[in-house]
Amino acid sequence: MQYQKEDVRNRIVDAAKTEFLRVGFYRASMLQISNRAHVPIGNLYRYFASKASLFDAIVGTAKERIIEGLESGMGAFKVVDNNPAPFTTKALLDTATVNFLELAKNYQKELILLLQKSGGSEHDGFMEDIIARVKQLLEGRLTVLCKPENKFLLDLVAENVTRGAFRIMIECPHEEQHEELVRLLVFYFNHLEDRLY
């Protein structure tokens, strides 16, 4: 009996993921999800009380993993004696991509839902939340960007690195993602202290 319940739940989640990817959270219909899953609408509501709870069941774990991956990936840039380690080696930047690549591999559809299809849900604005978190992490590691004259530049770097990394994770073929993420990070951070006056 438990197996049957799990099978129904999985059918609902798969159908919902397809529907959310097709039309986004706002336009998705529980009736359409019910039809797609071949589950009566009343039964669907026994598994998920609302469209929001169904969407959250799909993207919630991915959202948590993205935040954890971001923080541990940025942890590759250690602060030593209150000074950030210099962003000078490709190897260091290469290390920072590992968590992001794992996320892209395991949660690509969920990333698309969070970043492009979450309008009208509690997850709308996820990109802006991540950009703010990246800015905070960079502030703690890059003293050169924390100088008053570089405040605007810090905002731009945080936004563009975040948007660029997610775009690579969603749009690039998996076999190209590692190289592209490293190139993005090298572009923004390698010898940063030397490039800013």
C-alpha cells in the first residue's frame, strides 16, 4: 500500500514539474496537473494542499542545496588573518566550481523553475536573494571591493557573477559547464587587486 502511495505522489510531482516548466507557477493549473498525472483532483489535494505546497515540494530541496553550495563554494576563498586569500590561481577558481556543477547536474529543471518560472510563488525573487547573498559573501572576502569607491562595482560584480553562473548552469551543455564557470570566475576575480586602482 505504501508503494502505491509513493507511486501516486511521484506521478503528481512529475506531472507538476512538467506543467510548471511549460507554463510557470502562476499559470499552472491543479486540474491540468491532475489530468496529466491521471490522478483525480480530490486525490491530488490529499497529497498536496495547494499549488504552492506542490511547487515547494519540487523546488524546496534544490533551493536549500543552492544556498549551501554557494556558501561552501565561496568557502574556497578563505579569509586568513582578516585578509582574503588572493584570487590569483586557476586552481582556486576551479575548486569553487565543483559545488555549482553538482547543482547543475542534479537540479537543472528545478533551477529553471526557481529562476524563470516561479512568478507568483513565494520563490519569486530567488535570483535577487542569491545576488544579495553573493554580495555579502564577497564583502567578507574581497577587501578591495569593500572600499567606498568600489561599492557600486561590488554590486555589479555580485549581480553579474551570479547571473552568469546560473546562465551557464542552465544553458550550457554539461560537458562545457566546468570550463565556462572557471572562465567566468577568472574573468572577474583573477588578479583583481592588481586590476583595480
